[in-house]
Amino acid sequence: MKWEQKIEQLAARAREERPPRVDVTYRVLAILTAGQAQPLTVAERFWMWLAAVSSAVAVPAAVVAFVLYSRSAEPLNEIAEAISWAIQ
């Protein structure tokens, strides 16, 4: 019982406390404006070019996939319509 009361008192005191106001915007902005742009490393350049090439290949591949899907889905839709007409 004694421990429970201590924990409850501690919790009540913790609820009354307010966090301190901290404003770090000026320091962060000073760090950001003072810094020079660092050149990319070899690994970063490699990953950047790999991402660019992947994107360049992915867009035409997506277009081709959409066209192929559209062409192959049309006969299936016709079959489904014929079956649904026959069922009705």
C-alpha cells in the first residue's frame, strides 16, 4: 500500500510538470546556411545513375505491359459477356 501511494504521488507530480520551451530553429538554420554542398561520393553517383537507368527502363516497360494487358483482356471480356448473356 505504501508503494502504491508513492507511485500515485509521483504520477501526480509528473502530470503537473510542463516541458521546457526549446527553440532551436536559429541554430539549425545557421548550420544549414553555413554548410557547403558536398560533392557526391562514387557510391552515391553509382546509385543515382542506377536509379535513373531503372526509371528510364521502367516507364517503357509499364507502357508495353499496359498495351499487352489491354489487348489480351478484350477477348476475355467478350467471352465473359457471351457467357453472361447465355445465362440470362
